[in-house]
Amino acid sequence: MLDGLLVVCTVLVGWLAWWIIDWDSGRSPAKTILHTRVVRADDRELPGFGRMALREVVGKAIPAGAGLVGVMMLGDGSSTARFLVAASLAWFAMSIVAALLDTQRRTLWDMFAGTIVVLDPDVSPSAEANTPPT
């Protein structure tokens, strides 16, 4: 049982460290795998640590954390637990709707941070295929 707990903690800490370290490059672990990157919507430059922190922490982690706290409290039958779960689900649902309605497919956290997700031309398979040999 302890081994299982240590594996989960190690993976979680490793993922979290990778997530935060890669913010300066506009990536997260998932964005690295998907060959995408977050850039500033106005000039397509890297957003920097502060803008990525706003996007990731305020836009995603806090609402997700509130929802998880609410789920853990649901057994108590409190209205606070139901509110936290409902608010978290509503936030993410509104973000999906915002992305569907926005011409650049930006989520609410992208709109707040002034960012957009783009294909990374440096690592994108399509970019590599179109690069002439040197």
C-alpha cells in the first residue's frame, strides 16, 4: 500500500514540477506531447511565467481544486459542497462554450490571460515534413 502511495506521489510531484518548469516555454506536459504551445494572442510571443501562472492556476487549478474539495465534501450533504461542484462544472462548461464561439477557439482562461494555443512549428510533425533538407 505504501509503494502505491509513493508511486502516485512521485508521479504527481514529477508532473507538477514538469508543468511549472515548462511554463516559460508556453507548454505543459500535455502540450509537449500534442506539439502545441501557448503564445500571447496579440503578438504570438511566449507568454512568460506570470501570464502562464495566471492562465493555469487561476483559470484551471483553482476551479478544479474547488470542484475536488466539493466532491470530497459531498458525503456531508452540505450545500457548500454542492455549490463548489456546480460552480466548478459551470466554469468548465462555460469555457467549452466560449471556445466553441470564439473564432480563435480560446477558452476562458486564454481570454483572461490574453493567450492562444497554437501548433508548435519547431516540433510539429507537419512542420518537419514541410522543411526542405539542408
